[in-house]
Amino acid sequence: MRILYLSQYFPPEAGATQTRAYEMSRALVQAGHQVTMLAEFPNHPSGIIPPAYQGKRFERVLLEGIDVLRVWVRASPEKNFRSRMLFYLSYMFSAILAGLFLARQPYDVILATSPPLFAGAAGLVLSYLRRLPLVFEVRDVWPAAAVALGELRNLTAIRLATMLEEACYRRAARIIVVTRGMQETLAQRGVEPGKLALIPNGANTDLFRYDPAARQALREELGLEKRCVAIYAGIFGIAQGLETILQAAQTLRDDPDFYFILVGDGPQRASLIRLAEEMHLDNLLILPEQPRQRIPAYLSAADVALIPLRKIPLFQMAVPSKLFDAWACERPVICSVEGEAQQVVHVAGGGVNIPAEDAHAVAEALLALKRDVQIYVEMGKRGRAYTCANNSRQALARCLIQTLQEVFESTAR
């Protein structure tokens, strides 16, 4: 198959979206398929395009067999409604033009991943103009997620975004969702069940594994040899509600056994650093974003991973990919993502579930770890076994290949 893949975010940017797009693309290439990736100039989450891309309209490179076509976007470190719309719309128009005039070879299928929804819009337009079947991947139901987070309030914009969302659903030959909750929600909204394919989040179980040598070296480097370390590694966004972790650190500030590490970047990073300084937290370290290859070492160095999201009803159908990254490294989790994620944790036996945005519950769960470390070790091992059996990125890539093959074969008849 020849696949035109639209993902606004792509490495060297870090994040769950980028990782999923990269690893799925690589798996497609390794299986003998051709992939052209339409992505933005790297800038996420800082909003600053590196000097190497300044003055360019596009760049084409070959990355491990993936034909990566990067396009200009109107990026900005200022995050407000206007700057976000310009950012998303600029990618949409740049991707459409690139898909028409730069990616000129014949393709068999278009795969567009959302959010942002405008990546789906670009795929929608290219699907019509190039008369190609569209596979639309939904990792968050948008614009509902943006409305729930307060990022989108304009009623006209919400109405137009919903119309665009529905147009993508209608045009798509297949809609990929990442949780059962999303699958049920879209079916209830009238999407034909036969259109829906569940390909959940997962982890690269070859890259993400427990590394005792890295654990020892990193703990010695940070001076944490005998402390119980709780880690959060991921985006510092509005949805995560990371203030709760700082509040938990404050609760345990007088207990010398506990230490918190936050690794990442995002729009909330500066405010979190200010808050940590105001709270005088000497038991918490905020580290900059790390290369993906380094994250397994940080997870291995920790004793437990924190998996938070804010207490918003829409998030009850979310299952963050960082859950499986932690399990792949045999780390137990403290999961404060209410709904489907907690069901997964219960079934896997890989951690404890607590209410969302409850700092006291985070502290209590960590105190339980201190009382019985062996239980948490066993949870981590069960989490690794569950991820290898159900959520390895390698197996999920095979599901994607099968889905695309079915669409290609059905339209080729």
C-alpha cells in the first residue's frame, strides 16, 4: 500500500501523538508499505520553530524509510484562541497544498489523526480532491475536549468545529478510536458500528523496559538512593492537572522518604515552576523534556508512576499512553484518571486507583507503598505482563496495517 499519513505533530517533537505516528509509520514501512508523512515544522509544545526551519515553506527528509514532508505553520509561544486557530489552520492549508503539489505520487489511502481536528480536515479535503479513501483516527473527541477544558468557548466556532467533525466521520471509510468509551460514544452519535475500529494506546515494549543499571546510575546522580520516588513524565498541559502532584508533595514535605520528579514540557510548565517555588518544595524536581530514548531510564529510576487527569466527565473514556509506558518498565501506577483507565488498572492489577484531583489520596497511596514495597513490585510486573499481552505498540501496528488493508481492498474492487 501507498499511504499518505497526516499527523500535525511528529518527531523530533516529543509526546504521545508524535510517538504513535512515528512508530506506526515505521511499522508500516517495515511491513513493506510506502508512507508519506505530512507533519509541521517542529515547534511543539514551545511554539518556537528552530532556526534550521526559518524562512522555509517545506522540507522533505527520509527518516527510517518514512518519506517525511514537513510544512510551515504559524507557530507562537503565546497560547490563546487566536494563536491556536492560526496554528491549526496554517497546518491545514499547508498540508492540503503539500498533499496536492508536493506529495504527487499515487496513493491508495489517506490516514489522518486527530486532534487537532484540522489535520482531519486536511485529510478530508485531500480525500475528495484526490479521490482516495479516508481513514480517520480519533485520539480525543474534538471539539468536545476543547470545550470541556475551557479552550473553546465561542459558540459559532463550536458549531463550525462540530460540523467539520461530523463531515470527517461521514467521509471516513473507517474511524479508528483508542478507547472503548470513544467507540461507544461515536456509535451513540450515529456512526455506523462497522466503521469503527479500536486500536488502543500502547507502549514500545522493546524500548520501554526496566533497566536496573540506569536506575542505580540516575538515582545516584540525583542523590535519591534511599528515597521513594514518584514520577510524572509527559506533557505539562491543562488537562493533566499537575497542581495536584505539587499539593501531594506539599503534604509529604516533612517525610524525608518521598521525592517527586516531573519530566516534560508544555503550556503549564512555567506556572508549575512558579507554584513549586512559592510552595518551597524541596522534595520535588521539575526536569526539562527528555529524548524519548531516555524516558525508560527515568521510569526505571522511580518507584511509582503518577497518571493524572483532571476531574472532567469527558476524560472518563481516556486511557493515557503513559500508563503503558510505565507498566512496560515494570513501574506500578497511581492512576487518578476516572473511568475506563481505572478499569484497565483494575483488570491488569498494575496499580491503585484514586479519585482525580485528590492530593490527599495521592499522598495516602504513596504512604501505602512505603508500608509494603513488595506489593508495588508485584503490581509493576503484572503491568508489564498486561502491556506485552494487550498493548504492545508492535501488535497494535499490525492491527493498523490490517485496518488499512481492509479499506484498500474494499475500495480497489
